[in-house]
Amino acid sequence: MIHALVDCGAEQSYFDNDKESNMSGHQGHDHSHAAVTEGNAKKLTIALILTTTFLVIEFIAGIITQSLALLSDAAHMFTDAAALAIALAAIKIAKRPADDKRTFGYQRFEILAALFNASMLFFVAMYILYEAYQRFTQPPEIQSIGMLVVASIGLIINLISMKILMSSATESLNMKGAYLEVLSDALGSVGVIIGAVIIYYTNWYWVDTIIAVAIGFWVLPRTWILLRQSINILLEGVPEEVDIEKLRTDLLGLDGVESIHQLKVWAITSKNIHLTVHLFAPNVDRNQLHRAAIEMLLHEHGIVEVTLQIEDDAEMNCQHTHQHVEDEQHTHSHQH
């Protein structure tokens, strides 16, 4: 729901006239989001069943063949299964309605799930690198045929899961985290297959360790990106897709707006961006300014959840502006 806070009742008629259309639009958004969420839950369930089934097979095969690359892939499979289970649980929890204690609902559980998945991927990658270092001095004899067969089956499972999750990977950080888990494991399977072929023809058992290290180094930077995005949302930082300077310029460019203050932009989830701002506009039709601001924020910046406060008190605006300058000077002095 979009709100406008004003100093008098000038906008009451505007809300009365547009209340029905605003509510129906918001309800349409809710129904659409619910349908998308339900679809994502089904995709995650299928991917989870496939991944968990193969995880057991690959872990046993890794022990039998003594392949670190295969065990590395099995470890990624384990994080895949855990990530998919957590992502699925997060979707179920996030569907709970808002209440008096949690007015934003439980949507942040998806971000917590993404953060947990990224952390788990990071620690698994570090462990594989450590184990690879231990093996460099004494590489064990590896059964390359068994390693090749199991990795090939794993690749097929991962490709199926990737196909299922791909279309939803851009819808939320939660789904992106699950997709990255499966993608990293698919590349791990490719690496294991290449390593098995090389070992079969050359008996270079150290190749297995090299492949495991390559998998670890491939996963780490992508894990860091997901970790950074999740932390930014939890800290209520400005979303990466929002250009705050352009946003500030566009708000000041609205007809009748002389200054702005208390501009806050944050995200509840990766696709649910909120904005609040005070507009000082003493000589303007507030209804018209409100409509123009909402249209601009929606079409230029993709922001729907907006709270505007339109002010005409020059003394109050002066106080806010002075406070804003002091805050900027204080921040600048701390940076130096």
C-alpha cells in the first residue's frame, strides 16, 4: 500500500477516490507473489529429492574410490541438499502473514536462508582446500572408472536441477543461492569427470587434488557475492540496483519540490524495496505532486512501497536541512 503523509487534510479526498484502485493493485501483487512462491516451492522440492538421492550414492562412491574430487563433489551435494531444504523452509515461513509483532511479516527468512547457504558454501570450499593441501604430499591411488561413472550420473542430476531452478534464480536471493549451489556442484562434476579421464590414461593421481582445488577456488568468489548481497539487505543498506544519487536528483526535479530530507531506501527481500522521504514543497498542489512522485519512483526506479511526507513549513525544513548538513560533516570527519 502506498501512503502519503501531509500536514493537513488536503489529500483526504485523493485517498478516498483512489483507495479502491490502490488496494486492488496491491492485492493483485500479493496474489502474483503467492503464485510465484508456490511455484518456487515445487521446484525446490523436486531438486531436493534428486539431490538427496544422489548425495548418498556419491558419498559412498567417494570413500570406495578414495577420490578427494568425488568427496569434494559429495560435500557440495550435501550443501546443495541443505541449501535446498533451508530455501524451501524459508519460503514456507515467509508465507506467514504479518502480525502485531512483525508488521513486515516473515519475508526476511529468505534472506537469512541465503546468508546461511553462502556461509556454508564458504566453509565447505575452505575445508576442501585444506584437505587438498594435506593430500599433495601423498596422493592416494584412485579408482578412476568408478569416479567417472558416479561423476557422470551426478552431472546429469545437477543439470536437471539447474533446468528446474534456472527460471526462478532472478526472483529472489533465496532462489539465487539455491541455484548457485546446484551450478557449483554441476561444474564440480565436470571437473571430476575430466580428472577421472586424465587419471585413467596417465595415472597422475595428483590431478584429483588439483581438480578439488579448482572447484574450491571457483566457488569462493560467487559465494562472497551472495554473502555480500545478503548482509547488505540485513543491514538495510541501499539495494545495489538503486542509484541513490539519481534517485535524489529525480526527487528534487519534481515540480514544486525545493528540497528533500530523511531519504531512506532499503529492502525487506531482494525484490521488495521500500522508500520514505520528506519533500519540502510549499507552493504546490499536493495531490498532483504525490501522483508525480509515485509515477516517477515506479517507472524510473521500480520502487512500489513508498511513504511520502509533503511539507510546507519553512522553519521545520530549515531545521531538518541544518541537521542533515551536520550529520554529513560528522560522517566526513569520521572517515578521515
